[in-house]
Amino acid sequence: YPRLRFLMAHIMVPTILTILGILLVGLLILAVIVVGMYNGLVTLRNAFRNAFAQVDVQLKRRADLIPPLVACVQGFRAHEASVQTLVAALRAQAAGGRPAAVAPMLVAVAEQYPDLRAQASFDELRKNLVETEDRIALARAYYNNIATFYNTRLERVPDRYVAGILNMEPEALFQAEGFE
């Protein structure tokens, strides 16, 4: 039995401790890798949630911006139409009492046309519409890029197993329906 005690004390115990130490270090490394994968997936999940919120912000911007601009342009258009009607009526009234040969020359000298700005308002409305739609398209594209990257990570090994354990599900891409 002395040899067995020597063998146990000097060879078996250090070997068992070494094996346990290697297993412990391996488990620690595995835990760090799993935590890193989880954190990466959570970061991506939050990024696509933020991207979806940005689409919402741009859609709200459109809803807040467009109706007042349209109302403003319609007001300008109505005002300028009434001004043009008034100018035409005054021109017809002024031409009524003059000889035909003299009237056009006098009317051209005497009239000062009002400064009409509806075209500039229409141009500004068009520019704002295009800019708003471009911003919405960019926000949608950004969301779809982030969601695609997240979904890809959920399908890749070993992220797939970590995501499965944590019940992380793929996200749907943003699709504009009803715009055809």
C-alpha cells in the first residue's frame, strides 16, 4: 500500500487538479463567449428597435409638416386668384371709357401688377415633400439593414444556439404596402 499512497499523493491528485483547472478555465472561456454573443445580439435588437422608431419619427414629421404646408399653399393660391380676378375686372372697367387705340398704351403704363408668390410656395411645398419622402425612405432602408443583420446573426452558428436559449426571434423587414 505505500506505493499506492505515493502514487495517489504525487501523481493522481495533481493530475486531477490540473484536469479540473483546465475544465474550469474552459468553462470560464465558454461563459465569456456566450455573454459576448448575447450582448452582441441585444445590441443589434436595440439598434433595430431604434431604427424602427426613426421610421416612426419621419412618418410623424410627414404628418405634422405636409397638411399645414398644403393649407398655406392653398391659401396663397386662393388669394392670388382673387387678386387676378380683381385686376382683370379693374382692367376691363378702365378700358371701357377710353378709345381703343389709346387704351392699351395707357393701361400698360398705369398698371402695377401685384407681386404673386404662389409659385414659390408650390416650389417650397414640392421641395419639402421630396425631402420628407427621402428621409422616410432612408429610415426604412436603415431599419431593414439592421433587421437583416440581426436576423442573419440569429441564424449563424453559434449565435443561433444562444438566441434559441434566450428565445430571440427574427424580426420582419419593413415593407411599404398599399403604395402601388
